[in-house]
Amino acid sequence: MIPRFLAFLAFATIAQAQAPVAITYKDHVLPILRTHCLNCHNADKAKADLDVSSYAALIAGGASGEAIKPGNPGQSLLFKVTNHEVEPHMPPKGGKIPEADLAVLKKWIEGGAPETAVGAAKASSRKVEIDPVANAIGKPDGPPPMPEKWAGVALAKTARPHAVTAMAASPWAPLLAVSGHERVLLYNSDTLKLAGTLPFPERIPYVLKFSRNGKWLMAAGGRGAASGKVVIWDVVTGKRITEIGDEADTVMAADVSPNHKYVALGGPGKLIKVYDTATGELKHKIKKHTDWITAMEFSPDGTMLATGDRNGGAYIWDTETGGIAFTLGDHKDSITALSWRTDSQMLASSSEDGKVILWYAEDGFPTKSINAQTDSKSAANSRAKVPGVLSVEYSRTGALASCGRDNTARVWSGNGTQLAKLEGFSDLPSRVAFSHDGGRVFVGDFTGKIRVWNTKDLSAKAIPLAGELTTNPE
């Protein structure tokens, strides 16, 4: 009896292995649509009222009616326009999509156009546990989060260092996160030793942020005109906690709220999107910016969200309601960075117009405007073009650091007095970050170098380099 049962079990296993794989929207069709269709037919820019970025939206159809007739490719408009059977041919430029992709679309429709192999996924199945005591007020209890027993990651050394497109320091631990090509590097900011590497196959990280308690590391980015996403890791374990968003273009600005409850993102779509971290559901979609959203940060107390765009527009929003609190209208060019002081009373903004402006959060008025990358003699010459500022950041102690198109970085007191000028860059410095204790400033550039200066004693005329890191370590 037992041998007969075992034989039946073996036969069933072989039959299951040989069974054809079901073609589904989620696993097979969406990647094709993302490559060829999603740039024009997404939730933010639905040409002909057709959005193919979600199963429900695709099935709902567009201005021309139903896009899919499950079981009948010959009557499915999506298949007919991509197969160039009817006008308008899709995609409109570049010819037909590959025959292999067309075969997948046809087989999917013939099979009933299912969303997933097991039916519609429910939001509750991706529940993320939120730290109920996550906050930004004071140092969290216990030792600061540091990488422990991360799984080994084998990522090949790239041909050349990746430009520093993003950089962030933990607020409580000696950790510095730096963007690399399809990866995020973590360095110990005290020893300058590599502490770990996290794969980011989504492509290029344009944003890196530690959560305010230092337990999470967030990366946002993607592939230009193709895809964008926010990814969150547990700093201690190195494991992915969740992924947020499914953009048709790269994410250029993002942040996670201090209580870990919300993730906000923005980019070329010009929309501010605020998601529930636990469920991944969209809470707010705010249409106000007139150009690409380039900077974004929650206030340390979590009540406000500051955003800025490529046209110089900047705003402060109420986190819970999504309502506008203040319009910050003094910048004349692209906003490059936003940084809150730890007491949530002051917001620093940097711009390609050459200014760092300090805003008072109680009324939204500017209290100080600094020509951050210009020496006093140059500033006196009204005809001189003011070099743009590419990054600004508050330290936990209230100091400021900036860098920009004059190929220097600068350190400032909280009232806007210059304390130090850092030079020696062979290419544009793109990002600045203070260490957790404010004792070091890190400046990354477009060659992939990150220079390190000690800033505890700024009385010296020349501050020597404390070290140098790279986005392409051995």
C-alpha cells in the first residue's frame, strides 16, 4: 500500500512540474507593459484615459472602451493595436513590440487574462509591522542600530565609480549610506570601513534617508522613463521590509515619516504621493507642483511635509490631512534639497539660484537668505552669476553644510555665518551629510569620491582631510 502511494505521489510531482505555467498580469504582462506602454498610460498620465499600471485600471479600459476581452485576443483592443492590426499602432514610435512579448499577451488573454495565479492579492497580505514607539524626540532607548550578521552579497565591482547621487547619515549611529550602481553602500563613519552592501536592482538610488530613530534605511530611485520605487530595509538585519510605489518614471524625492506610518514620494509626474507604510495604500495624491518634484522631507515631529520642484516652487503640507500650510515662494530656480532642523522650527532649502534660505515653520516666512557658494567679494559684484547650490543639510547640533557649482563645500553656523570653506574637488560636489554627532562632514562628488572632514574644531585656517571613501570599493 505504501509503495503504491509513494508511486502516486512521485507521479503527481512530475505532472505538476510538467504543467504549463499560467500567464498572469502581475508576473508576465505588467513587465511588458512597463517597458512599452507605461510611460504614456499610467495613473498620473493616462493618455486616452487608459491606465495599464494596475490590473483593475487595465480591465476598466479607456476612452475607446474595453481594452481586454478575456479569452478573445482578436476582440481585445490592447492586443490589436500592439500587433498593428488597427490604428493607432502602439507604441506610436519605434515599431512593433517584440514577437515574443506579443505571444505572451496573446496567451494571457486566451487564458482568461488572470491577475495572479491565485487570484487578486489582498492588501492585508503585505502588512508591515510599524514600530509603535518610533519618534524623533530624543535618542531612542538601547544601542544605536548597526548592521549585524548581514547575509553576504556578491556584487561585481563596476568599471568606474558611480556618481554620488544620494547620501545620508544615521541620526544616532556611526553609519553613512552612499549610492552606488544598483546598490547602496554603508560605511562606518568613525572608522571609514565598509559596513555592508545592499542590492538595489531597481537601478539608481536618487534618495537615501535613515528614519528618525535610525532603525530603517530608505532608498528611492529607479530607471528614467521606465520605473520607480521606494525600498525600506531594516538596518540591523539588512532585510527588505517593504517596497512602496510603482512609478512609470524614477522617484526623485522621498521620505519616511518619523513614526514610520507614511512614505511620501515624487518625481517627474509632478504629484506628491503619500502612502500608508503598513498596507501600501495611497493616502494622499496632491497636485500642486508645476514641474518635477526634486526634494522632500518630513519634519522631525512628523506634522509637516516640505516639498520642492524643478521650477523653484516649494510648499509645506499638513501630514495627516494633505492640506497646504505654506507656500515658500522666494526661490527662482530648481530646488535641490530640503532639510529640517531637529526642533522642527526651521527649514533650510537650497536651489540652483545660488541661495540657501532658512524658513520659520510657524509662519512660513524666510528668516535668512544666503548666497551659499559665493565669497563676499564675488557677492559684491552684482553682475557675477551666482553658483547654484546642489545640497544642504542641518546637523543634529544645528549647524549647516552646503555644496555647489563653485566646486566647494561650506559649513555654516545656525544663523548663516560661514565657519569653513572646503575645497580640492576635481568635479562637482553633489551631496553633503553630517555624521551622527555632527563631528564630521561628508561631501560626495560626481566622480564617486566622498571626502571626509573633521568639523569639531573649525577655528583652524585650513581643515585637513580626515579620509576619503568611494562608491566602488574593492
